[in-house]
Amino acid sequence: MHIAVLTMFPEYFRSPLDTSLVEKARRLEHLTVEVVDLRAYGTGPHRQLDDAPFGGGAGMVMAPGPLAEALDPLEGTHRVLLTPAGRPLDQATLDRLAEFESLTLVCGRYEGVDERIAEHFIDEEISIGDYVLLGGEVAALVIIEGVVRLLPGVVGNPASIANESFRDGLLEEPQYTRPAEFRGLKVPEVLLSGNHQKVAEWRQRQRLRRTMQRRPDLAADFPDSEDDD
Ligand code: 6GU
């Protein structure tokens, strides 16, 4: 996969792209990332990217010219604008984005981008949640991490992707590792029992219970998810 990131803050991406599985994916050539400095497309001596909104009001708008020039060579890639006004990101969206050969992530700043860009130079608009950040950079990194771990060969054990929270609409059960007793705190007995059937039942019960408690919105899709424990 190739990802182009359009941003006013290219330095934002250095260490995240050089760390962890993202670095490994780049090293193994599952992934190439090109960070494009939008400032290079700005106009005037200050390489300006924003302008006042038509109709008045507070805040500034990212002007269409520089964005269009940066996006022209990326026609044919799947172009995503990161904005709090976009559709909320979820696992299904990441699964879908991971199928593209070439993604472009446009990091919005200021009050927004000129709507003509959103309508004619962008394929979809995505938000990472119901809160406001300074810009789309963190959201672009969220998408890069979410997508990279789905690329074949990047995560060692594909089962760890297949079994996770959200893939079947439930949160994951609690996990424990050694020691079996830590500062007087014990691991649930059933996990030490060696009874695989009992363990599987316990895990499923924990998943339902956790989802009910923490994410009743998700649990609503599971009519059989009474809190029976
Ligand atoms: Cl994509 N951008 C900004 N600025 N704020 C956000 C967001 C994006 N998603 C949630 N909040």
C-alpha cells in the first residue's frame, strides 16, 4: 500500500512512522508513506493556505487553490479528508480502507476546507470521534495504524486480528498472564483449570458483560446478552 499524507505539519509524522509495526511495515515494503508539506503550495511571500470565510464569521478556511494543486497528482488514489464533520471511523471503515492500493489522507486545519475541495477532490470525509482536535494529523495517524496492522504479513499472528474487539461487535474479555497470584491478586480459577470448554464459556460471558457495562450501544445488537454473571 502507498499512503500520501497532506499536512501543514510534516514533522508531526516523523517518529510515529519510524516506530513500531509501522516502521516494520515500511522496512518490509508492505507500506510506503509520502508526507507532502502543504505549505509548499501556499500563495504569496508567506505561502498562505487559509483565507477568511465568505459570508463572514470567526475562523479561517483552507483555500481551494493550494489543496487542489497538491491533490491534482493524486487523482486516482482514494482521497480521504480528516475532519470532525466526517463520518465516524470504525473497524469496518478501516477494513475497507485497507483494500486500497493507494490512499491519500488530507489533514484539515482551521475551521475547515473550502467545500468545493471536499465535494470534487475528495472521495470521503472521516472523523475519529465526537470531539474537536486542532487538526486532522492525529486522525491520519489513527488511520495509518489501523490500516497497517491489517496488511498481509505485518501482524505476526493473523488470529490476533480475527478475534479482536469490534470484529464481531463485542469488546474483548479480560486477559491475564503469569504470575497466577500477584500482590495477593488472583487470576480467575477457571483460566487455570485446563477445561477449554469452560474457559471459552467464561470468556464469552465476560465479553457480553463488559459490552453491556461499557458499550450498551454495541450490546443493543445482541438480544441474548443478559448480564448473567
Ligand atoms: Cl479528523 N479532525 C479534527 N480537527 N478534529 C477531530 C477529528 C478530525 N476527528 C475528531 N475530532
